[in-house]
Amino acid sequence: MADATASSRPIIQVEHLVARYDDRTILDDVSFAVRRGERFVIVGGSGCGKTTLLRHIIGLQRPAAGRVLLDGDDIARADEDELRRIQRKFGMLFQSGALFASLTLGENVALLLEEYTALPRETIELIVRIKLSMVKLAGFEEFMISELSGGMKKRAGLARAIALDPSILFFDEPSAGLDPVTSAELDELILQINRSLGTTIVVVSHELSSIFTIADRVIMLDGETKGIIAEGKPQALRDHSTEPRVHAFFNREPGVTFHGRRTDSGHRSA
């Protein structure tokens, strides 16, 4: 029988996280949890620490204080071998796609399978075809990355991110640089993966159309407080929040600075 406690435990727990660059604090005492199978989006204005938070969650940066638990493992205190084991549990789609231009699309998707498994070549090639089919890139295995459009590169990065069937997928601004139609297609792929595989989805985004499409729940970071100023369903925050910064963000309301004061012709009010 499955451990009921383990199955009900959040898959991600961020506890009292402090993030600093040298002597500059970016995030201060940030805490939240992500449920298994949830589609969770981190939002906020430019420079508020969204990507910094994501980098701490996936172990690319160590917190100045606090801890990050991924499926019960403390990623912030893991040694190199432990970190590799933990990172195998999740996939990451970076803004750039982080694809290797010198390799074919199929070779890019096969990289993690070759690094983390001892599967025979025939099995790896089969998995590559399956993953590319899932992101609507079947038959493109031999294409070079330079031959792919921007949207295809995003989907290629997604295929590589799901190569090892991760329990968590992380996305850093997945819609960046995409036209609205291609962005909507990528949103739909993210939803399909979540619904068909039960994969937990964590997204950093400022694109409202994607946020309203993808998110079960959001947290909003604020550069002034260096923490979370809102949490909930994006539609509820849009319609009911009385916090000026939150209302302005979700309603595309001009004239509200990130410090919550109205502006007039570019001048902050007293």
C-alpha cells in the first residue's frame, strides 16, 4: 500500500528562503508549497526575483538562509552526487531552449537518456521518437536546430525536458519570443502533459494570457517587500484583490508603480 503521508506531502516546499547576490537581498523569508500535479505559476514585475527563485528551487543557486525540499529532499544542502539524483526527478525548459546547435534534434533529446540511463541505443531512439511525437515534432529527428522555427525550438526543449518522465517540469518564461498563436499552442502542450501524465508544472511568467490558461494557483513576488504579496487563483486575484500592485498586474492597469503609488505622466505621486 502506498504511503498516504508521502502522497499527501507537497512535492515542493520552500521554507523561509533568503536569496542574496553579494550584499544585496533579492528575496527575504519566502515560504510556499506546491502540491503534486498542480500547475503553479510565479509572477511579478521585472526584477522582483522570479528567475532567482526558480534557480534556487532547482539547485542552481544556494540560499543564504532557509531550505528547499523537492519531494522531501533538501536540494540546498545536497552534495554533487545527491544533487544529480534529485535533478533527475525534474525537467527544465529554459527561455533559450538551451539546445546544442551542433547536434540534431534527436540527439538533443537523447542527451539525458544517455547520461542518466544504461538503456540500449534502440530503446533510446524509440523514446526520442515518442517524446517528439508528444510535442508534435514527429519526423524531425534528423533536423539541425538551426532548421527549426522559434516555436519548434521551444517544443524541442520540452521534448528533452520530459525525456526521463520527470515528476516536476519547470519553465522559465516559456512564451518569451513567441507569437500569440504559437504561445497558445505551447500552453496547450503544457496542459496536455499535466493532465495525461500528472506532472507537476512550475512556471515563471509575466504573460497574462498564459497565466490565466495554465495556472491552478499563482504567487506574486514584489521587489520592494522582497517577498510574496499575493497567492491564489489568478482569476480571483484579478477580480477581487484590493492590493494595488496585484490589481494592476492582473488587470493591465497603467499608472500604478511597483511601490503601489499612482503616477501621472511618469511622475510618482507624493
